[in-house]
Amino acid sequence: MPRSPVVARTRAGASVLAALTVTALVATGQPATAAPAPPAAEPLNRAFDRAAREYGVPRDLLAAVGYGESRLDGHAGKPSQANGYGVMHLASNPDNRSLEKAAALTGEPADRLRRDTAANILGGAAVLRDHADRLGLDRTERRDVNAWYPAVARYSEAEGPAAALYADTVFTFLAQGLTATAPGGETVRVPSRPIAPDKDEVSAAGVYAQSPDYPSALWVPASSQNYATGRTATINKVVVHVTQGSYAGSISWFQNPASQVSAHYVIRSSDGEITQTVRDANTAWHARSANSSSIGLEHEGWVDNPAWFTDAMYRSSAALTSHLAARYSIPKNRTHIVGHSEVPGNDHTDPGVHWDWNYYMQLVGGSPGTPGDSLTFPSYAVQQSGSSGPQVKAVQQLLNAQGYAAGSADGIFGPATKSATQAFQRARSLTADGAVGPKTWTALLSAGTTPALARGSSGDAVKRLQRSLTAALGTTVNADGSFGPTTETAVRSYQSSRGLSVDGKVGPATWGALQAGR
């Protein structure tokens, strides 16, 4: 259809802000003033200015896109959940090839676009300009930030509601203004302004749809290939995740049949907006062994950057968790409200050390307590037919997580638990007596992925290592998930006693010995 004249869009600016889908807050919680930004003297500002000049993209629009994607954090070239890189989240996945497109448009190699912030911002500007050109924006229109709305929506590589959510977020940042501090301490400012985005080219059908389970949330369904219909267990816990990417990007990723992941709800950092993507009654794929019995909440952000964990996000998420606890009779404690890293059989670290559990549980109206994975003990006693208690429950959880049907984790060592133990023992070439002694405990506790670990490592894999060392050595190794001097000493002791190369690091040989129950 014909494009609206620029002057008409400008004239409508005063009334359109109220009709935006979202109302985001700036990183500092305060709107920026309308005063012009100071001269760009620092690297990030210089990069935005250069890229804006070179590709004819409004500088403030470019900065708002980068802020919405990454909080201006390039994460040292590490990929997001959707395999996106850098401040501008240049992606390389089956549905989003913006990294490859940026390389073709700029002539920069893909590796530099991943790791070099200035090159990454230049690549993002090139991709945005390419979308603008394909939409037919002329030079006059390109000077009007409002004309870029459909190009921003296309930059998301999402469709329908997810694309509209993405573009609305960026344009709300423009309306409210930004004063953002990048991880290196540099300040990037975007002055506030009246906006009247041209939405004619963007289909937002359904973007105002209400969640069928939580009236305060929007509803943007995930691909039916990314979750299972129905439940095989009673809902008894809430699992807290961090997206490792943006809000709209994660929603879009759940719509991609190739991703094979989903969560029930996604919570936005800036204002706490919630979108439901999988019905409560269905099984989202977010936490392996806990999928069938849990509700998964994804929080926009990255585990290593606390700037994403805003008060608005905490309060909105806690209200949702409190609602879920009441609806499904979930106890408000840390045994039933857990992090992804605390679910048996997982190798993720989210929500990470920056997530304030005490504050969150206070908002939920529950007890802070301690993580309730029921797997950590100062020592591991022999468990066998007739045994009962917390350690039997741990055995059952571990067996079930590895695909051995131990039955309900009820803490009673019955025939099903013995049969599952024997099957596990046979698979590990252990004596299949059905009793869980030091060797079987060691193999069970260490089961899972085998990443290289050394002093300075952290996360669930380190916890698995520490628990299995406790079982193997017969002495307590504190399972705090942090690979420090004490853990290194325990690794050296284990390696020496098992005839392995003694270097204090955990590679294939050490993992192999632990998982074989040696």
C-alpha cells in the first residue's frame, strides 16, 4: 500500500506513544532529557556514530536496537541461545542469517563481526540499511526515524506478534530516551522524542491477545514442535531461567520448529511485561528431568550481566510465581521454586550468581531457604532394598534423570528402584547387585555432560563434580558450584588414587573414571 507522507507521521507523533504495545523503562529507571547527546569521544559512541554515517541509519535508532538486543554488552564473542553475537546480536541460525548477511554487506569476516564491537555495530547498521532499501525507503524517509519501524521489525527476523513486540520495544526506548552504561563504563545516551512509527508494513495480528492462563500476560504461542501436549506428572515446581538473549528474540526462537526448546512464560527486563508461549497444561521443553512437573519462566537477559535483572522484572515474575503457586498448590519455598541450574540432570548455570533469590522469594511471599535439589549430602551411605529417606529419594531422582525408571521419588527403596539401579550398574559395567554403594553413587552423581573444568570454573557441572568426589573419596567436598583450591585438591587426590595424570583439572579421563564409578 502507499506509504504515508513523512509530514503526516510527524504530525501524529503526540498521540501515538500511548498506543504503543509496550512502555519500557530506561536502564537507569529515569527518562533521558531532550538535551542533545555529548560529543562521542569513547569507542562505543564512536562506533555508533561511524556506522550511522556510513549506512545512513539514524544513530539513536541504531543505539536503541543495540541496547534492546544486548544492553550494549558484546559478551566477548560468546553466542546467545539463538546463536547471535555481539552488541547488535548478529545471528547465524536456520531462520536468521544476519551474521552472514553483515559479512557480505561489509566485507568483514564473520569472526571479526562476532568479536569486535565496532565491526559488529557496523554490521548491524548494514543489515538495517539493507532492510530499509528492500522496503523502498528513500533518502528523505531515511531521515525520519519513524519510517524505520518496519525495517526494525524485519531486523528481528521474527514474524507477526513477535516482530511487532521487538519493534515496539525499540521505539519505546526512543520515546522514553536512554542513559545506558555499557559494561566497560562508557555512557551511551539517546534523547527522548515524540514518535509516530509507521506500522503499515508490519502485521501485528494477535499481538494484543491475552494469555489464556494468566490474564496479565500476552499470548504468542510457541511452535507445536517445541513442546508436548499434556502432562505426565502433577505440576509441583516453578523453574527460573535466563534467556541468554532478548525478550522478543526468545519468543521468536520458541516459534522456530528447529529450536526444540520452549518455556511457558517469558518476562521482559525493562518493564516486566510477560508473554505466555506454552499453555500451563502442556509440557514445555526447558529443564529436562523437570519438564513434566514444572512451569518454566524465562527472564530476558544474560547470567553475567546484572543490569538485566530490574525491579520491574523481579516484581512481575514474583507475582506470576505467586499466582502459579496458588493455582497449582506449589509450596513457596526453594525446594519447589528453583533455578535451572538446580534441576537434576541439567548443565546450565542460570539464573546465576546475580539473581537475588532472597529478594525474589520475599516478593513471592515464601521462604528464601536454600536450593532444594535433594542431592547434596556431607557423605553418601549405602542404599539398598528396604532403605528409606532423603538419600533414597536422591538415588531415585538421579536414576530417573538418566532414563532409568525408578518410579516416583518417594524415598522408599522398593523393587522398581532396585531394578533401575541394576540396569544402571550394568550399563556402567559395575556389579549389578542393586545396592547403591560408593562406586554406584560416584557414577550416578557424576552422570551428565563432561565439560573441561579447572580452577575458576563454576556452575552445575562443578556441583556434580563436587558431589561425586564426596562419594568417591569418602570425604566432604563442599558442593557450592565453585571450582576453588579445595576442589582442585580433591581432584588431585582422586586422580592420584585412581592412577590418572595428576593436574588438578577435569578432562575426559577424569570424567570417564568418575562416570565409570572408579
